[in-house]
Amino acid sequence: MSSFMKDVVAEVLQRNRTPAPAGPATPVASAVSCTADSKKNCTPTCSTPGNCPKPELTLPLKRINYQKEQAAKRLASIAAEAAGAAGSALSVLSSPLPAATQVRKPASPAHTDSLQQKADPPVKEQPGQGRQFAEQYLSPLLQRTLSWPEQQDNTRAVSAPASATEQQDPLEPVQLPAADMEVWLFPRIRDDLRPLLGSPGRNYSAAGVISAPSCHPGQLFAAEELLPQDSGLEADISWSADGGSFELKLFGQDYQLVADKLKQLTARMQDGANSAVRIWISREPGRLLRRYFSGGPQEAVAVVAGSTRWNSIGIAEQWLQRNPGSGLRLCTERGYSILTGTAEQMAASAPGLAGLSAPCRRT
């Protein structure tokens, strides 16, 4: 490098050099003071004192990292802006008063009333004011930490159980409540269900089934009394005097009518279920009762059912011996006893028979 270029570089470095703190001046050696007569100011490598080269100045260089300085400035400005905006947003959301409310000095008691009258009325926060402020001044990350009332309402609406709004299909089969028996309603008879119900040749659209583990006379008396009241219904009954299970199938076009009739039948069949002795009386029995209880066309029927077969027979015999002029005849079956006679004889005997058991059903 030529001496001219070295001088230029030295001058530039001298300009960029950071001035040292004020203190006692220290002499700096200069190559100009090196003469032929003195080697004091020459460098140790100078062999010819009169022609010593000028020593190179070694100045400390300050390397500036502009990227770090700019990043620090940006982070400082963002942090200051976020802190100020967050404080403003919280003050707006938590207080109904404006954020720039002036601080007033406490007034004397004499001027309290006048100051209260002159005080500005509270400003109501408009719906969405806090959200608009946050969206304008807060970063998206800070906005996520805030909770809005409409978000809470939406959360409650979503968490509500969906089953509260769902409605059951009215044509779906449903089991009706009943004690000691099973009751099902089929509002719509599908084609594959008709063979199971035993109605392949029927055109009814609704059906119902009552099933019990055992047969008792009250089931037939309930069907005899309630079924003829509705001509639009048809019933199939499976009942045996020797015991076994009971089954009643009911068919109709109106499923609501079928449901009502099922409820009436189950309620009547359960009358007096907790009684030790149950009595059923019919002064004009129909075809169903005559078929199972051997009553003639002009005969009335009364059935006495005790806890056992001999309990039924003993109670019926006691009553006949106490009422020898009743004219009623006794017939026994497996779990009950049958009393038959004319309608007049049965009408006269009904009060005494009713005394054998509280639940006494007349038809």
C-alpha cells in the first residue's frame, strides 16, 4: 500500500474514533520526530534513524451491529404500545366511565350539592365498544386472551344438551307402564311386522299387545267390558283356564285410540291385584265370558278367585251355605270357582258376594 493511501486510511480512522474521556494529555509518538541524530522516537525496527518509515497508527475500531440496534428499537416501541393499549382496553371494559375522566379535588361540604348537580352523568358503554377498541389497538395475540359476553352465550348455547330439542318419532314403538305385565304400542305396522302380529290379512295400521305371565279371570272380564265400546277395534285373545300366559292383541286405524284402550284395559285388569280374594260379576255375560266360564245364554256369571284353588272353593262354599236360597250353582276350576244363575238371582246375590272382597266389578 502506498503512503498516500495509508494517510487517507489513518485520517478516516481518526475521524471515526470515539473521543477518549478528558484527562492528562499523553504525547503520541510521530514518525516526523524521528531524526538522524535521535533514535528515541523511532520504532525498534528502524535501522536508519534518518529514514525511519512513519509508524502505522493502531486505533480501536467500533463495529456497529445495525440489525441488533434496529430490532431492539422495534421491540421497545411494540412493548410500549402494547402495554399502553392493554391498559386502555381493560379500563374501558371494566368501567362504564370514559377512560379520560378528569380527577377532581375533594369539594368542601358547602359545595357538595352543587358539584353533584354539575357532575357529568355516567356514560353507558355501547354494545361492541370494547371489541372495536381491542381490534383497533391490540395485537391478535392479546385479543385472544380477552373474553366477550357474546362468546360466553354462544358457549352455553353449544354446550346445551341436544336431546332437549329432539322429539321422539310419534310412529316409533313405545312400551307403556304396567305392573306384572308387558304392554307395547305399535303406532305403525310395517310389512315385516304383520306376520309377527298374526295379522297378514288385516289392513289395520296400528296395533297394541298386552302380555302377562299367567291367566286370571279379571283379564277376560276387562276385555268383555271395554272392547265392545269401540267398534273400530279388533282383538285377538289367548287365554287358558289351566293357567299359562295371557296375550291380547289389539288392532285399529287410529294409534291414539289403540293407546287409550290399552291403558284402560291394563288399569282394569290390575283392579284389586293386592286383595286376597277377588270377585268378578256379570249379569249379562257376552260370548267371551260364556265361552270360558260355561254360562248359558240366559245365565249370569260370578267368579271367585282366592289365593289357591282350595281357598277359592272354600270361600264360595261358605257363602252358599250362608245363603241357601240364592239359587246359584257352583263349579270349580283350577284356580277359581264359578257361580252361575239367572240375572235376577245374581242381582239379588251381588251385595253379599261383594262383601267377600272390596274390589267387586259388575258388568
